[in-house]
Amino acid sequence: MEFNNNIPIYLQVIERIKQDIVSGKLKPGEKMPSSREYSNELGINFNTVARVYKELEMEEIVFTKRGLGTFITESDKQIEELRYTMAKNRITSFIEGMKQLGYTKKDMIKFIETENNYTEGNE
Amino acid sequence: MLNLIKYEFIRKYKLIAVTIITAIALNIFLITRGVGGSATFLVLFPIVLFVLYLTDIIKMYSDDLNNKTGYMLFMTPNSGYKIISSKLLTAVLEGFALLFLYFIFTLINGAYIVVSTGAQIDYSQIIRVVDNLLSGSLGFSLSHIFISLTATLAFFLAFITTVYTAMTIRKSIFSEIKFGGLLSFIIFLCINWGISVISSRLFDIITPYYDSITNAILSAGRATPEELALILLPMTAFSIIQAIALTGISGYLLEKKINL
Amino acid sequence: MSQLKINGLTKKYYNKTALSDVTLNFEQGKIYGLLGPNGSGKTTLMKVVAGLHKQTSGNVLINDEELSYKTKAYISYMPTENYMYASFKVVDILKFFKDMYEDFRYDYAVALLNDINVNIDYKVSNLSSGQIGKLKTAIALSRDAEIYMLDEPLNGVDVLSRDTIMDIITKSYSENKIIIISTHLVSEIEKILDTVIFLKDGVVELFGDAEELRQTRGLSVEGLYKEVFKNA
């Protein structure tokens, strides 16, 4: 995993984990590597990974079983919510960006439809 | 301490091995030129060996103080006193080893000279010489040799601690100043000057002590082991005290003031 | 419990001041980056803590103990220079460390050197600079010490060896140890650091949590470094 050193590394790792959960790359209930394993794997600081897990636990995206390790949440509701939040964040920034370019709501929808058809057609 | 000495020898065993091999090769070469060659070797070998030895024991300490490889030693959790003492003990042990080496070469070449001059090795003669030596009828005995060696060892320790202390002072109190080698030598001269001032005062005081012994020796025409011991005692004691004091100073400076 | 406190440390040389009233507190379980250009005092600071240089004033406490030959047992220091006996084989260097330090993990070192492709039967004088770099770091980290101080571990080392060195440093992390790395190659190392210390002309210019700095300044540690040392 490549990092952008201008942004706190723990935020980048959190973002990546969330993405992997939503995309299904990380399954509900799956065991995460220990902080030590994960920091070795990513080549980053141990405390950064510990912080990632702490933050994700507070958001109830992962949970810790004492002595067993850290696991991805098993709650479909949690994951669905996560998916929604992430999608919402992206669409918000998309809309903002398009507005700055002078697009109206209608233009945007039209743009999405043609662009989406184009990429789907290519697949 | 044993560990430190062990590694001093591990670091120099190759050098010693090369010295011995070179000496053997040189000796064989000179012997092929006859008795004269062997005699030349017997004269030159101790001189060369002594110069090499002095160079080596000085380098053994100055390299560790001045080169980065010295970190190997100075990073270890050993006190400055231990480090300087182990250097001294290494120097003494190496000295004995080389003395022994010299003894062996002398024995071999001596035997060769005797044999090649056509003389038969007369074992009874050898036994008689040894016997004379033990009984003291040669005018001196093993006791004399032992006493002289002890005194020499003390003088030598005083000398080498002075050299080491000079180098330690230059790497601690004067660590900023350039021309290290020269400075060490100047400090060495200063310490010697200081010590000679002290010792001359001291020995002035005990002149009557010397007079009584020298008179006895002169009237008898020879010195007994006891008289030899007595005459060497003040200098020997002074040297031992000097060596201990300087070792203490070096150890303290290594511990408290060093800038490597 | 490992702790390193540096209080008002000053080191003056004949014609310059290498460290000026440096006060720093190191806690266990963290990796510290001691950052600054050449001549900023990084090496001097480490050498004083390692007991190879004597400070002019101020003091250093390791687990509340004043510096002495005894505290050398707690510190595993890696000098930036190649300080190993050139005529020794690597395995002899390992034996030396085993004989001198009670905490040296000989078998661990052998396994580690095997992992990172340093042949322990080679003589030190026959190793490349990349191999020397890996060897020095591996030896320093093979001690089970409380404080590790690595002086410029990436200096003069090729890119692949750098990765290996970074790897073994990350793997040596422990909750009850302190790791201090000095470097001027900030971008390579910043992602393994907890806390960064900027040293400029012997003065502590900045001391802070790396992630905190990224968050509040919106800059990488390297970006910040360039800002601070622009005119240095």
C-alpha cells in the first residue's frame, strides 16, 4: 500500500479498510491481522495501526475479542450504513466539484448516464 | 576483563603469527650463511622484536582511541578502569610471550653455533652451568635474575602507563586540539618530567639508605640477592606506585572525560 | 520500563557549540525520528547518550540513572560509521557481541542475517556498503536492549537494502522499548515514526507527534522539514 505522507497515515489505513469492507474484500466477522503483523505488512508504525483499530472500534466497524484479536463487524446494518456513508461522502464531494464547474443537477444526471453507458459499453 | 584480553589477542594473533613466521624464515636464511649469520640473527632479533613490540602495544591503545573501530570496545559496558587495565595486562602478557619466543630462538641458535663450531654438546657441562647458577657460585643466581626481572617489569609498567596516560589525556582534556600524535608525545614528556622531579626529591631523602648498601656491596665485591633486592626496592616500589596512580588517572579520564 | 530523559544538555567543542540546552523526554513504546541536516548535532547527541562523548553541561538520565559505563548495558547504539573490525568475519563480530553484552541474542542475529542475505562467513572488509548497513542495523537490533539508537541507518545504502533495514526496524518495535533513529532522509523513514524531533544547529526546533503534525499542518514530515531547514 502506497501512502500519501501529507495526510495522517492512520486515516489512509482506515479509509482503505472501510473500502475493503464495503467492496466485500474483507468479510463480516473476518479476523484482522494483529497490530504488529499489520504494521510489519504495511511497513508503518505499530502505534499507527493500534490507533486505526481503536478508531474503527469506536465507530463499531471492528470489535475486539479479548485475547483473540480484532474482527470485522458481523452486523449487516453496520456495513450497510458504512457503505451508505462512504457513498454519500463521495457523491457530496462530486456534486460540489461539479457545481464549481457550473453543472446543474440536470446536466450532472445526463453526464452520469452517458458516461456510465460509455464505460459499461466498454466492459 | 578476561573477555577484553581475549579479544585483544584475537585481534593481534595474525600479526604475531606473521612475525614468528618471518623470524623463522629470516633465521633459516641467515643460518644458511653460516655461523656468522646465526650470530647476526641473535644480535638483531631482540632489537627488532622489541621495536615491533613497543609499536604494537602503543598502537593497540591509540588505534582504539583514534579510530572508529574503537567504538567496538568503548560501547561495551566496561568501566574505563577495566579497559585500561586489560590493555596493560595484554601488553605484559604479550611481552612475556615474546620474551619466551626470544628465549627459544636463542636456545636454537646457540645450540647451532656450538654444534657447527665442531664442539660436542657436553651434557655434563650444561648440568654444571645450571648447577652453578642454582648455587650462586657464578656470582649471580636465579634469585638475582628473578629480582631483576621483577624490577624490570615494574619499570616497564611505569613506562607504558605513562604512554597510555599521555594518550588518554590528549583524547579527553585536549580532545579538540589537532596534531594528536605530537601532542600525546609532548604530554608524555611532561608527565615524565613531573615524575622525575618528584622522584629525584624522594631519592635525595633516602641517599643514606643507598650509601649503606653500596658500601657493603663494594667491600664484598659482589651483591647478594638480598642486597640487590634492597637496592632496587625503592625504584621498584616507586614505579609500581606510579603505574597504579597513572592507571587510576587514565581509568578516571576514560570514564568521565573522554571524547572519542 | 524504559525511559530516557535529557535535561539541558550542552556540548561545546573548541570552536563551536554542537548541542545547546537540549531537553528531551523519550517514552517507551515509541519510535523517534531525530531529524536534521549534517552538522545539526544528531550524532553528538547520540554519542553523548552512548557514553562516547562527554557533555559540557546538563545531564542524561536512563531509567533515573546517571550516564556511566553501566548505562551502556541498556543502550544499543549503532554508529553511522563502519566501526567493526575489518579483519573479523561477521560471525566473529557476533561472537564479540555475545561475549560483551548479556542481552545479545546470538541465534536471533544469525537467523536475521540469513534472512537479509548477509553471509556470516564473510570478512567485514569484503562486504559492500549496503551489506555493512544491513549488518550494523541487524547487530544493533539483535540486542535485547531498552533503548536503540540508530545513527543514519540508511546512509550510503542502496535502495533495496534500505527497504530491508526499514523492515527490520519496524519489526523490532516493542511496547517497552525506545527506538531513536537519526536521519536526514526524511521521506524514506517518516511512516515508521511516532514522534519527530527537528534539530537545528544544536537546538531542538520542533518536537511533535508525526500524525498530529500531518493533521494540523496538512504537510508531510518531509514537507515540514523542508520548510524548517530551507535556509540551513
